Amino acid sequence: KAIPLLRNGELMGLIILGNKLSGDIFTYQDIETLETLASEADIAIENAMLYEKIMDMQHDIYQADKLSTLGTMASELVHEIKNPLTSISTFVQLIVYDFENKEFQEKFSKIVPKEIDRLTNILQRFSESAKASEPIFSQVDISEIIEDVLLLKGGDFSRIGVNIDRRYNGNIPNINGDEGQLKQVVMNLIINALESMPNGGNLSVSIQTDDDKWLKVSFKDTGDGIPEEKIPDIFKSFFTTKASGTGLGLAISARIVRAHYGEITVESSSVETHRHKDTKSEMDEGQGTTFIVKLPLKDIRMS
């Protein structure tokens, strides 16, 4: 006997019944039970097929978003590299006339290599972003990732005079994510914090669960902060508040977090903001920047 697996009138498979080991014939109750199981199997198979379609759609959306982002970044890249190229071009054109001039030689040897390094840095970061692939998910411990990065940057913390305040313990639930990409996010945020505190300060790193749905990781520094009007642009490609920054670190981090079905936000107040709010104190408590990364505790792809 064969029991069909039907869904919306379409044959999806068959359950083929052989002989019972006992040698008995199949009863009406046996057939009824198997038909019920077949009905459940129909639903399970359809759900599996729907899940596969959803994953294919998500992959297509991810690739389309990636291409769109890279297109925007490529346009911005052209604009970004014009300045150093203009400087180099100017010096190259003048070299015929002024190369014997010692003042010109000093400027040439100082500015041109610096502009070339700037171009190399921009192109390298763009290349890293362009090669960013779809995350390969596995169970990861975010606290271990943070500790690895803190260990790598330990020398910088000591040199600058930045203290680390760890606000988490060993009971951190694992999450589903790409370890390498999440380490890149943590590295970018910690480097960003270090660069905001050139004269030392405090970096507070906390990990906590939020409504049993999210793992919330916060990086709070005591730097100068970000002007309020610049916060909406902080995750845009090539936008930077630093004189020597490429403006790609936070943009790449935001893309990685979105690919992990999470979100990244920033809370900040600059020295200027606090001067306006409280003329009595320029170092009001709360000054600085906090980056907050929220990642799903459960594998949202299976939901």
C-alpha cells in the first residue's frame, strides 16, 4: 500500500508500506495514523521548501544590497581620491621647474609620500569592503572575540593610557555569527574608541541580554564625542570626523551587523555640546561616545 503526500492537490511524495514484521495486516487504525503522519509530513516538506526559497531570496537581496552599496562607495571613492591625486599631480608638474629648490624638495619628500600612503589606505579599505562575503554562521562566544581584540590592542591601551572596564562575566550565551566578521566589527569599534582618546581615558565594554531576544554589546569611551549634527552620517562610507580617517571602518561594521540581522547605533555628545548645556563644567559626566551592537540570541534565519 502507498500513502500519497499531497499539498494543495499536488503530489509531493509517497509513503510505501511493506509487510509488518509481525506478519499481521495493516488495520484501519494503522492506515488512519499513517495518513495523519503523512499530512504532517506534507506540512514539514512544504515548510522546508519555503525556507529554501526564503534563503534564496535573502541571498539575492544581500547581493543586490551589496552591489548597490559598492556602487555608491565606488562613486564616493572617485571623489575621495581626487584630492591626493591633485596634490601629487601638482608636484609632478612643478618638478621640472623647482626640483633644484631645496624648499620644494622638502615639501615634495614630505607631502607626496604622505598622499600616496593616503591613497593606498583608501584603496585597501575599499578592497576589503568589496571582498566582504556573506557571513558563514556558527556558534560563537562574543566575549572571547572581545578578549582576543583587547589582547591584540593591549600595547596601544598601555601606550596611550586607556583603562579597560569590563562589565561582563563568563555566563554569556553563544550567538550564531561569523567569528571573523564579528571580530572585524569589534576591532573597528575599539580602534575608533582609542583614536578618540589620544590623551588617555576609559573604555567601558559591557555585554548583556535584552528581553531574551538580543545580545547587547556596548563600547563606551570618554573621548571628545561626536557633534550632534554629524551623528546621522557616522555610518556612511567615507564619512569621517578624523583628519586622517578613511571613513570606511564604521560603514563596514554597519554592513556586517546588518548581515547578522542585528543593528548598530551610536550615542554621543561632544565637548562643544556640553559647553552649551553646562557652562560650569566642560567635563560633564556622560561626555564621550557609546556604540551599541545588538545581535539576535536565536538564529533568526530559522524563525
